[in-house]
Amino acid sequence: MEISPKISLLIAHYNSGVYFEKAFESLLRQSELAWEAIIVDDASTDGSLDLVKSLIKEDPRFKLFENKTNLETASTLKKAIELSSAPLFARLDPDDTLEPHALEKSIRAHEKYQKVGLVYSNHLVCDENLKIKWVHQAKPVDDLTSENSFLYDNEISQFASFKRAFYDRTSGVDTFNKRAEDVDMYLKMCEVAPVFHLNETLYNYRIRPGSRRQFDNADRAKFWYWVALIKMAERRNLNIEDFFVKHCARRSELQAYIDREARLRKIVNGNIFFKSALSVGQKLRLFDFKKYLDN
């Protein structure tokens, strides 16, 4: 007998090649069995759709749909939400994976906190081969209007699951936003209901060559990130010009300073002679470079 799904996994698939197989396997390993996976292929051109079809053909929990033309990520995700049937939904990118208890723990949190619209966890940042690079520790967001709650540092990120009843109170996915549609949705959900940080590491976020998570693509994503923030300010009747100057422009200057600090620290700690000289200089109080030296 087919079990009604408690949660729908949304997979916007496009040219994911062999990466999808790991995402597929991580779903099969879930301790929670009552799920469905809504896969929408966005007119892939690399032949990976055939691999997807061969993997999912024996499991009715996977439902595959195909866009006739490439609609890009936001429109594809919106379509996936409309095609899903469970009271909860969450996004799984086709090149990422879930930890075995991800669905079970997320569902339990939603059941425990009925007034919460969004549950999110911590995640592992991995290289192309899913080798762990670092752990991203998410942060609780209690008040969207506070100085530290504008989602600048990925306070809300993977793995995020939504109650459909609260999602329906928002305007939904912004298909205009090309690279930060997830942040736009997090902000909207914060406006209609409390959100809950599930302090567990449930998601493996893969960074692969050529993805939109890399280098110039990441810089472009910042632009769309700001678009989402400014639209949030507009919805909340905040002064958009003041908001941008206070939270966006100054943040950009701070990030440039942080980047310069990181580059100098890398240079110092990668050069034994330079590091020794700075240590001597520090002891003689000639200059204060102690902050650049690893302890």
C-alpha cells in the first residue's frame, strides 16, 4: 500500500551528470520512509536525464517532470512546489546529499512546533567529491528587524523545510530573482511565521567546478541577494535608500576588508621567513601583526 508522503523533496535538475546519483542514494538511505521526490528537469542537454530515469524507474516515490524549454532555477522550483502534494516540502539540489536522519528530524521539529513555518539546520560544505571542507553553523533568527538578522551570513540555509500552509501566505517563489531565490523565500517565511533552527548537521553542500556557487557566480549571487533584501525592505515599508546604505553598502565595504585580511593572513602563514620576521617584530613591539599569525 502506498504511504501518503509527509514531505516533498524538490529537485530542480539541470545537467547534473553523475552527481545526481549520490543525491538519489541519500534519499534511499533516509530513516523516514514517507516522502516523495518531485524532480523537474529544466531541459538538460548533457544526457543526464537518461541517468535520472534509469535510477528512479523502480521507485514510485520519485516523480519526474520535464520542462520543454529551459526556465532556470526559480521557475523550475516554483513548478516543483505546485506539483508536490505533502504538507511539508524542502529543496534538495541534485548535486548535494542528505544525512540519513535529515527528513525524520525535520518532520519531528515541524510536528513539535506547529506555529513554526520554516525549520532549518546546519550543513557540511564539501568539495566536488563530497570531501568535507568545513561545517556551516547556522544561527537562530528571532527578530527579522534586529541588526543581526538580515540573513547576511547564511543564518538560514540548508537544510530548510517549509510548512505549505505558511508558504501559501506568501507571494511564493520570486521567478525574477535568478540566483538568490532561496534567500528571498527565507525572508518571506520569516515575515509570516516564526522559524526554528534545528541544531543538527543534516545536509552536504557540494561545491563543484563551474557551478553557480563558484567565484564570479558567487559575486553575481550577492547582487541578487541584495535584490531580495531590498524587496523585503519594501514589503516592510522600510526606507529603501536608508536600508541599502546601512545594511548593503557598508556590508560590502566590510566584506572587502575581511577579504584583504584573509589574503594577508594566508601570505604570512605560507612564508616561514616572513612569519619568523613578524614574530620577532612583534616581540620587539615594532608592529602589531600578531593577529595574522596562527596560534
